[in-house]
Amino acid sequence: MKTSKGRTRRVFIFKNIVIKVARIYFYSALKKMVKRLFYELTILKEDGIKEYLNLLRIRKVRHLKEEQKNKAYLAKTSQIRNMESMFIRGYEMPGVNSIGFLIGGIMTNYQEWRFYRKTKNIFAMPTYFSFFGLLNFQKKGEKINFWGDKDILGYLRSNCEDPRQLQCDTHTLTKIDNFCLDNGHLKILDYGRRSLAPFLEINGEKFYNNFKIPD
């Protein structure tokens, strides 16, 4: 058995299957929450309850304005890329907030299983089962040893409907380790980001059908 470790998941590699285990950072999440609580209590102590409540109202207004700006940005981006664009949710940013530390890996696992169960996308390595997002059981693929990061990006760019669609998740789509071979066919291993779902639904079949192993 071999193992590999990512930011949100640890992968255990067996002969015919891989098990993706969500990583949960309890200490980091608690530390982040305590730090935030201390910050809020400090403001409350220095400014008083009246000013603190006013600050909360200001924050709410700012949040609503940002939300509207984000919606407008996503609508424009979706039109430009000819594909639905999605805003990154808090749990998709481990290290930025406590919720990401706690459920980032769980939600990545869950999204991966949910996407495959719903679409059976031909370009995605089959995810057989998920135990509440804590454990995912996925078919094992063969490591690609004839391409590097630039090669996989070049292939995807040449075969997707619009190269701008690659911007949906450049972290995943520019790393060869996130792809594998399955009986000679190119497939994606890591597709747990929500933003990848519309990209794979649009382009997955073409990526699968157009691939040929280099001579």
C-alpha cells in the first residue's frame, strides 16, 4: 500500500482501489475560532455594546453589497466562458476560515461522489462509494509517465470548448498528478471542486474520446 497527502485529503492506494480520507484540522479550526472570538470581544470591550452592534450592521450591509457584486461578476464570467461560473464557498478555503479546516476534505469527497453518481461522466474516474464524505472509494488508475504539467494543460486547452473555461479551477487542471490512465484512456482523478462540474459536463466526453497515448 502507498499513500499520498494533499491539503484536504490523504489517499491510501491499494491494488485496484484508492481510499480518500478527509483531513480534519480540529486544532487549527479551534485556534482560528478562539482568535476570532478574542478579536470580537476586544472590539466589544473597547467600543461598547452600542458601537459594536452598529459595526455588525455595517458589516451586514457590506456583505450584501459584496454578494451583489459577486453575483454580477459570476453572471458576466458565465457569459464570457459560455459555462456556469461558481463563487468559492467558505469550506472550499481551508486555511482561510475555521469551517474550511473542519469540513473542507469532507465536502470535497462528497462533491466528487455526488458528481459521479449524478453524471457518470466518462472522463471521471469512478467513485464507487462515499461514507458521509469522510471516506471515498475510487477506482485506481495508472500513473501518467509520458506527460508533465504543461502537457496536460496543453491537451485540455486544445480540446475544450473554450480555453477560458480552464480558469474554473487552474489548481486542479494544471497538475498531471490529478489525472491518470484507465485501460489506456485519459481520466481525471481529482474532481471534488464544485466549479469543475459544469466544465467536465461540457468537455469530459471530448477529452475522453480525443486522447491517444503518444508513440
